[in-house]
Amino acid sequence: MSIAVAATKNALAETYGALGGWISAHTGAPGTNGANEASGGAYSRKQTTWGTASGGTITGSEVEIDAEAGTYTAAGLWTAENGGTFIDTVAVVATTLGAPGKLRVTPTYTQT
């Protein structure tokens, strides 16, 4: 079912954004619990700031995640910088770093 009322779509999108604002990097599918989260080096989750929903879409600010050499296939959304509750998978283009570097992630959610 898609929602026909724009204000309702926007309210639901903003509720999604309010669930969590910490973005993680993953070396494999996160599943439903945030599995395969990156680690080591200077890695840490980064906080996004969600904007105001429009057209049922809410977008967070771009984050730069420090990551070790490796292949990263997904990002995740969490309630906290450490520990916390895994909220959802953030789709990204798989990226391989040949040396430590930064992954750039801009989270977006669309309520239909």
C-alpha cells in the first residue's frame, strides 16, 4: 500500500530519521542485527543530521567514515555511536579501499 497524503508520508519519513543517526560501514550484509560491521584502525560510526522530509523523502548529511583497506558493501543506521540498536541497512555502491581511507555515505529514506 502506498500512502496518498503527502503530509503523512513526510511525517513517517521524519519518524524514521528520528529512530537513529549513527552510520556504520559493513564488509558484508548487515542482516537484521548489524552483522559484518567494520573495525580496526580509526574506524568509528559517524553521526548524520537528518533534514526535513519533502515528498516523502528525508536525507541525512553526508558522513565520512574512516576505514581500513578492504571492501565495503553496505552501511547501517544505528541509535548510538557504540552499541545501540541496529535500525536499517543503508544502500551503498560497493567500495574497495587499497589502503586506509574514507567512505562517504549520504543516508536517504523514502516513504511510499
